[in-house]
Amino acid sequence: MRLDRPRIAPLEDADWPEEAAELKERFASSGPGGDRMLNIFRTLGYHPDLLRRWLVFGNHVLMKSTLPPREREILILRIGWRCQAEYEWGQHVAISRELGMTDEDFARIVAGPNADGWDPFEAALVRTVDELHTDAMVSDTTWAALAERYDTRQMLDVLFAVGQYNMVSMVLNSTGVQLDEGIPGFTGP
């Protein structure tokens, strides 16, 4: 973790703002095993209006996007890695494992687009993240590689997925949201 303690302490159950009662209930069983609330929601709960509005966009990117789940997770994991957002990485390793991704997949994501074992399209996804992170723009070559398979909506979903998780990574790193119990960090399984 980039910070060893939170700059904004996660809300305790009794401390949630009254106007966020429905959010507290919504997230009460969002953690591993469905028995505890994730630290990200306990942190963002201080600002219920922001949390409500962000959830609409975040839900699209994570659950309703036009991207196949594995490809979406490659994008999210790579931007989490590039931002050194250990909380984001750990949460999405857990999600990706449920999709069948393996330690070899995670090692390739860390190694980058030129790592052995990528198919050309998945390498282009990783390259997309790197280009957006470094230059805030996808190169013509990488764009063309994605456009061979993706339609316009998918191309937009790629850009917004990387942008969403870049922003979330900045928030997590800056507020010091700590790993949830049972979620691995960069050195975990």
C-alpha cells in the first residue's frame, strides 16, 4: 500500500450520515463472503451525493459495458498496476479469478504488452492502457488493432473503463483506502 493508514478513516456503521442510510444498507454485505462492507464504500460514504452519482457510472463500466468480462478486467488490472493502486489491484484479482483468470494472466498484466503469452488482441488492450496512462491518448496503430474487433460502443467503453479506474486509483491512493480482509495486495496469492 502506498499509505500504511487511511487519510480518511472508513466510516463505522454508527457514523454513516443520515442521508446515506440507504447506501449503508445497500453495501452492508458487499465484502468477501457477503458479510462486511468494503472499505471503499466506508470511505466514500462521507459524501453520499458523490457516491450515488459515481455508482451509476461505475456500475455501467463494471457491470453493463459492452466489453467481454475478461477483456474489461485486463484493462482494469493494468491501469490499477500502472497507478500502483494496490486496493484496486486486489479487488480485481478477486473478481478476475471468478472469471477464470490465473496467476499467469496476472503476471502478464504486470509485465506489459510485450510479455510472452499474450494473443495480439489482448496485448493491444494492455498497450491501450499504457498509452492512455503515459500520453492520455491511444496511438493510431493501437486504435486500429482494437477497431478490428470492437465496434464504436466498445471503443468508447474501453476509454471510459481505463479512465474510470485511473480516477478510482487516484482516489484510493490519495485517501489511503486499506485492503479489505481476505483481499490480496501486490504480493498476495
